[in-house]
Amino acid sequence: MAKVGYAELHTHAAQLGQFDLLVCNFALLEEPLAPTLIALHRLLVSDGSLLIQSLHSLHSLHSLHSLHSWRACHDAHYRDGWRVEAFACLGEGFAEPMLWFFRTLESWLALFSETGWRLQWLQEPLHLLSSGREAA
């Protein structure tokens, strides 16, 4: 079978089979995302699970003190929209910037609800200054 992208999931679901677990690891970066999330239902057994790992909506806040400004992703406003990731902090090997669609936490939750998913667990990263933990 040829490589299947998100746009083809609905068409090829029967050929791909059904799974107990689907994992989307930093992979849901496009817009619109609803058709993909709807198509993923067909790839799961009746009691299957979808695991999504993504950046937290506030991942790029410059400091704990800037939480009141609600800015994320390279100082852009905290609202849905396209962003460009340049990978500058990763050094060599990431020469090409990547376009991706930023979603607020509220937007993610609404999208799950609209596409028939039920959130069972949400784990947010802890900032070392707010968690009471010390850096190793």
C-alpha cells in the first residue's frame, strides 16, 4: 500500500485495519483538523484510545511573570492561527522552518467535542519555578 496521509485516512480506513491505540506524536499540525480527527474513529476498535502529544498552548512563554499577557509561540497573541517554527534552539540539522497551526487549549477541547472524542486525561507540563521542584 502506498503512503497514506491525513487527507486519505477516510478513504483507506478499511485497508489500514483497526487498532487498539492510535498515537499522534507532534503530528496534528494542520488546519482544518476536524476531518482527520473524525477519520481516526474508523481506525479504532470500539474501546480503543487516541493518544495525542503536542506542545502546550503556552509552551513559549518567556517567563512565569508573563502569564498575565497571554502570549504564546514567539510572542504571538494567544489565539488560533498559523505559526512558523524555525527550530533555532536546536542547532544544525533543522535548516527549513516549519509552518504549523497553533491552537489554544479551549480550541483543542472544542475540537475534540465537535469530532466525537472524549478527553480522559490531560497532563500539563510544570514550570520549574511554579512546581516547587528544583532544576537537576
